[in-house]
Amino acid sequence: MLKRLGRRFPRITARRFDCPLQVQELRSLLYNDNVSKPTVTRTMSTNTSNIASRYEEGILVIEILPTRLTDEQQVFALRDEMVSAIRQSASDDIIIDMKNVEYLTSIALLPFVGIRSAAEQRGGRVVLCQPTGIVVDVLSVSQLIVESRECAQHLLMADSLESALALLKS
């Protein structure tokens, strides 16, 4: 049946298998400097940065700048910039400041899944800081965040930068 659907709707079968390959690609980008770049080329429509990174009390803070994360190319560019910032960082813990993000689609979840696993492998944690409205709903439905903070398989969430720093210091 999937073959028949694939012939009639080739985009369905291609989309279905994108995510595992992309997560593996993200892991290889994070952990192996010698891995060649992926064969699929993605072009950015603009040369603007999608993130602003800084350190607060020795912890890497990545602020996501776009207000909407819906475009596949934008999400891949965001992922690449986040990976680059994490690779250059000496901090194991990461705060992702999402105060600017008003809307995101399911494709935008990919960078967060990979970064969570990367931080766990380094012995660190990831805290999503200041997510708002629909962003919290999307993250909750996808089970990337949960109400219980003891759950290690999920991202932590904080209402402010100060509470995110306190959460990571504890």
C-alpha cells in the first residue's frame, strides 16, 4: 500500500523517512568533526543569523531570533547555527531562550531533539527559557517538555532566564 501511495504521492514517502536521517546527521555534526557535510545542499534565502549566543554565569545561552519557525530551510539553518555554537562552547549545560518565538511547526522540533541528546551525552542539560502560548502547546503535545522536572528524557522549561540559571545550578 505504501508503494502505491508513494507512486501517487511521492512527497508522502519521502517526508516519512526524513526525520531519523536528519537526527543522525545532527548527531554526526555534533560529535565528529571529520564527517563530511551532507550531500543534500540547503541554501539560505538570507544571510541573517537565526541565533544570538552569549554566556550567563558560565552557561551557554542561545537566543532564537525568528518569531516564526515554519520553513524547512530556516529550521536547518537554525540547527546548523545552534550546533556551531554548542561545538564552540565549553559549557555542558545549555539554555535556549525562546522569548521571540511566537509560532513553530513540527519541523522546528528537530533541532531541539538533537540538542537534548547531545547535551545528555556530554553530561549536560537543556532548558527552554520563556516559551510562550502555542509554542508551549506544540512542545507539550510532542512530549518534549512535561510538567514533572524529574523526567530526564524531556527538556526542562523555565519562565525566566533567572529561573533557568537557578534550575541548572541546582
